[in-house]
Amino acid sequence: RGVPAEFVLQEDRVQVTQDWLDSTVNPALDAMPKHQRTAVGQDFGRDGDLSVIWILQEVAPTLWRTAFVVELRRMPFDIQRQILFHILDNVPLFHHAKFVARGNGQGHAEAALQSYGAARVDGVRLTAGWSGEWFPRYRRAYEDRSIQVPKSEDHIADHRLVVLRKGVPAMGDGRCKGAAGGQRHGDAAIAALLAWAAARQEGPPPAGASVNPPP
């Protein structure tokens, strides 16, 4: 349901968030295998839409599974950055992350780019060209079972909001009501799409990997 509006001025909000990260997010991070690459995607929202952070981890060269998903509603900008950076700092073998680089999300994507570099992070403008390339590839990942996702009615409903515009997949204008009572606008579908694109990104060895492992 989201944090109350006054949380943005709550003096201990950083510590409250850290306590939540320690109790809720860290167990999910600790449960991730340490020798497998991780990719992250985020669709950013502040007041109306959700912010969704989707974490994928490689199981095999042709299979990535969803490690966990974080959904934030009405979360202040500084706290969203705290949560995101905590995740990126602690996932095993951080490979790549992609963010929606428009609107309020542009500053968020830029902060991540500045902190982690262009080899690990980039912002995506969901143009017809980009969507026309990556939505079909994302769909094929489901069809050939290259991706594993949680069985969530909210996430299924988000994916159903994808429509065709002049033959190109895009997020429609419709909304649906989530299990927690708030409105959803396909935010999880975009975050998962970005995570998949990040997983397929070519680049240097993941952060923390040994380039020349001992025999």
C-alpha cells in the first residue's frame, strides 16, 4: 500500500529503511548462490505508479531465474536510491542493470550510471525500435523456458497490459487493481523486460568474478 506521505520528512527514514533491508531484503540476498551472475531491471515510479526492481540470476547459459522482486509505492527518491544501491552492492556477481531513463526515472538511472559505470548500467528509452526488438525476445524466453518467474497474479496482470501499437509491443494505457489494493500499470512487466535485456547484455566479467581463476 506504500509508505505514508509524511515519511519523506521522517528524520529516521534512512535507519528505518536500513532495518527493513536487514530484516527483509538481506535474507533474499543471502539465499542467492554466490557463483552465478545477476542482472537487474527497474521501472521507476514515485507517486502514481509502482517502482519495481526485478532481480534475475543465471542458472545456466540458457536459463535465468527470478531471485526476488521488490515493489515500492510512494517511496521518496533518496530512499529508493538507498534500496537500489544496497541491492546492487550485495547481489552476487553483478553483471548488468537497465533502468527506464525517462521522467522521474532518468535521475535514478543517471545516479546508478555514475556509481557503477557504463559497463554495468545503462538507461533505456522505451522507443518503438527498442520495444520492437526486446519484447519479442522476452516473449521467446518464456516460450523456450529460458526465464523462470514467480507465480504472481499481479505480475500476470501486469504482462496482460502489454498491447500492440502499429504492430509494435508497448505498454497500454490501461490499469488494474493489485492484490494490495493499489493501481498497477504494468510496472512489473517493464522491470522484468529490462532485467532480461540486462541478462543478455554482453560485457566484461561480472563484478567480483575472478578473471584468472586458479586451476
